[in-house]
Amino acid sequence: MNITPLQTARYEYTPKLPGMLRNGISEICVKEGAETQSVADQDKIKALFPNTYGKREITFEKGTNSAPAKKQVVGVILSGGQAPGGHNVVSGLYDALKATDPENVLIGFKGGPSGLLEDDYIIFDDAYIDQYRNTGGFDIIGSGRTKLETEEQFEIAAKVCEKHGITAIVIIGGDDSNTNAAVLAEYMAAHGTGVQVIGCPKTIDGDLKNEDIDASFGFDTATKTYSELIGNIERDCNSAKKYWHFVKVMGRSASHVALECALETQPNVCLISEEVAAKKQSLSEIADYIADSVEARAALGMNYGVVIIPEGVVEFVPEFSALIAEINELLAKNGEAFNALKNWADKHSFITNGLREKAADVFSVLDPTIQQQLCLDRDPHGNVQVSLIESEKLFSALVGVKLKKRAAEGSYIGKYNPQHHFFGYEGRCAFPSNFDADYCYSLGYNAFMLISYGFNGYLSKVSNLSKPAEEWVAGGIPITKMMNMERRHGEDKPVIRKALVDLEGAPFKYFEAHREQWSVETCYTFPGAIQYFGPSSVCDLTTRTLALEQADK
Ligand code: FBP
């Protein structure tokens, strides 16, 4: 393997642990907190998780380690989309496990949860782990999106655990993967397998957070990477003075990524899907909102700007989601007939004729490329894959139409040349920032402490994250505490409640207070590249979101 100088230097980096975990394994004891209950639907969740519900939250402290001596064979799984820091979770877990007893074993199941079902694994040793310390990506064992949810899958998982003598499984994933971890934990307890299951909060989307979990890992590095790129675009924009850049950023339904990037770079416009939903904004209103900024800046001689668009925004525009639902329905019933049509003109008529008037009107204002994207193959659940819809192009085209009209009416005199970008994959495997390197290593190390103390169905929790690592608080939280019942595929299911952007929260309020000025003036800020070496004030900075959320602490 060819190794770059940065990679070599990052191998040498020693991640910082919370102060309470620093004195060595023999000096970590448990402090039990209050019993917990789920965020909602307590009776239903309790009935579904009789063995793992209501357990106490716990924190670790300095003190004599009283965990029972036991050989540990731990299996680890990376689940879902990549997020910077996954390798550090694995190395933190490995280091704690080996520091406790060199005979302990860490098994990595390959390619996500399917690795456990197919018994596809490797056994880690120092040489293997050392190649991946402080590096981005999930390539240490790969990842996957197989859902662990059926009784049959759990039976297989239990058999694989028995075969290897596995005492615990660590699932590193987002809200869905950790929901699955909770269900697996309950299964393992109900069947007396003795296998413990521990989760770790991962996702660049930032939507796995709540009163216990300050942030999901990967959000820090991914948003810093996108913010660097957006800042560079702003500088280019401010230099060339001739383009309006429309930048879509990943994040699924939630707009945490878009909001954080906006706080970091102060663009002219940033849409927030949660606000679009709250105000029930139409496509036309959103286009007008962006066009207002274009027009105001043009009046000041600035025919350029930057717009940030969250990946999932179209799902939140009521008329657009109604259109998607109608197309879904139409294609579910008539998919074969539609696919048999040879050219787009025929397909276009087929769709237009099959829609009700309102939906057909919305369809008709869309650019042909977007119309075609709406008719692409559905996902396994029959839904349109919204991340494939180029909403950056959708909105730039709608703004173009608005501006033409305004020019004809004489209110807009300017030039409008849009450019388009989509940032997602660029950030998911970046070298973890110092924050993510430290946080993830701590999550993995802490996950092993939870295992050694016998906890099952817990999420590894490291909090107080806006403070220096020395002051971080390590512990665990029962996953059932974060759950409620939601409708999924026509059934009520227990799931971890997803965190969307809180329109009353400090990060949004800050953005709201400044966006008017940003929309007209040029207030761009340039975060630059992530710094790994240098003053702590530069290298260990966390996100603006976390700093604003925890400003009062
Ligand atoms: P997770 O929720 O699994 O962490 O994935 C995050 C994410 O990067 C989303 O932002 C994005 O919509 C999705 O994964 C894309 O994943 P894929 O390339 O597998 O479709």
C-alpha cells in the first residue's frame, strides 16, 4: 500500500480520551443514574422490550474497576453510509479490549450486518488495526445497509455468535441501525444467549442526537469538508463575479448539514427543509425567495451568489411530495405499461394524463430533466429516490423563470448564470478531524467498558462535547430511552426518534437573525481545510452547531 505523508503522520496521532477514562482500565468504575423510560409510547415500547426496557443510564468515573474477569470475544459491524471516524471507533474498542486482557478477541464482520449473517469476518491484530488508525473510510471491514430485523436473521446471528464464542456485538450505525441493535439486544436477552449488544452513534447527517447524544460522529468532519469547498466556491464567486452557485449537500431528510455549512460560510441563501415544511412553502414561493436575493444583489451590481440546498428539501414541499406520491401510485399500478413506452414524449403524456390537475400543473413547471428523474426506477419500497433528484438544478431553473418574468416587468436588470454542485460523497470518508478522531476513539473505548460491565442494549455515550476532551463525560444510555412508535411501511414500529432541525434551537435562531443581511450583502466566510496539526484553537474546534447548542453549559 502506498502511504501519503499525512497518512503516516496521522498514524502517529494519539486520540484524546475523556479525562475519566485516562487513568487506565483498572481505574474506571460505574456510577448508576436514574431508571429510564422511552421518549414516547412507554407502554408499547416496554411491552416490546421486556428485558431491556427501563434500565438505568450510567456514567463512568475514576475508581476501582469492579467488572468481572471474563474472556471477551467481541464482534463489530459498520452499518450504513460511511462517516469519518469509523476506523477510530474500531481502534478504540480494540485498544480497550486488549488493554483489559491480551487474550480478548475482536472480530470484524465484513460488509455491514450481512457479514454477521454470512459469517464473513476477520480477526483483528495489531498490524491490521495500525494501518487504519485515524484514517477516514470504512474500508477496514466495509459497510452495508442490510437490515437486521427478522426472527430468522436473529437466529442466524445467535448461531454465528455461539460458533465464535462471541460475548458481545458492537453495531456502529445511525438511527435505523441502532434501532436494530436494540431489537437484537432484546432477542439475545430473551433467548438467554448471554450476548450483549452495544451501539455507537454514527451518521454525517447529524440527525441521531437528543438530550443524551450531543452529536453523531462524522458530522464534524463531513461538514468541515463541505464548508471548505463552499468557502472556496464563495471566494471564486467573489473573484469572478459572474455565477450563481447552487450547492446541494447531503443529509437525507434533516437539514443539519446545510445549516452547519451555512453557519460556517454565510452564503446568500440556505434553504432549511424543516422551515419549508413548517411554513408549507410552495416551489414557487421558494423560487421567489431565492430570486429576491438575486434581484437585490443585481441591483447593487452583484450578479453572483451562493445558495445551499439540503438534499431532502423537495420531500418537504407539500405540492411536490403530493406529486411524488401520485407518480409513485401511478407507476406502482402501471409500471409495466410505462416502461414499455419507447420515448420520453410518450412517457411524458402517460404521466401527465395519469395525474390529477393540481399534480399535473406542478409537473408541467418542472424542467424535463427533473421530470425524467421523478420517473426513474423506484426503491425496493416503491418510492422515488429523492437523493437522485437534482434539486439544485430544479431550483436554479425555477429561479431563472422568475427572473425572466421580473425582467419583463422591469424590476430585475441583471445577468443570471447558474452553476451546480452536489457535495456528499466528498466528505463521508475524509480523514477524521481531531474532534472526530478523539470522539470516535472514545466511543469505541467506552463501548468496551460497557461490555466489560455487562450492559446490554446500550448506546455508547460521550457527552459535553463542546468542552475540551478532558471534560468529556463517558457512559451509556439504554437505546430504548430514545425510542417511540412510528408508522413504517404501513405498520407501527419501534424506532429511535430522528432529530430534525429545531426551529426554536440556537443554531437556527442564529441563522435566522443573520440571513437577511447575508442574502443581500457579501458576508462570505472561508473556513479553509481541516487542520490536523497546529494550535488547539484551530485544530480541535468543533461545529458551530454544537457550540451554539451548548453555549449555556
Ligand atoms: P447514513 O444515514 O447511513 O449514515 O447515511 C448517510 C448518507 O450519507 C445520507 O446523507 C445520504 O442520503 C445517503 O447516506 C446516501 O447513501 P447511499 O449512497 O448508500 O444511497
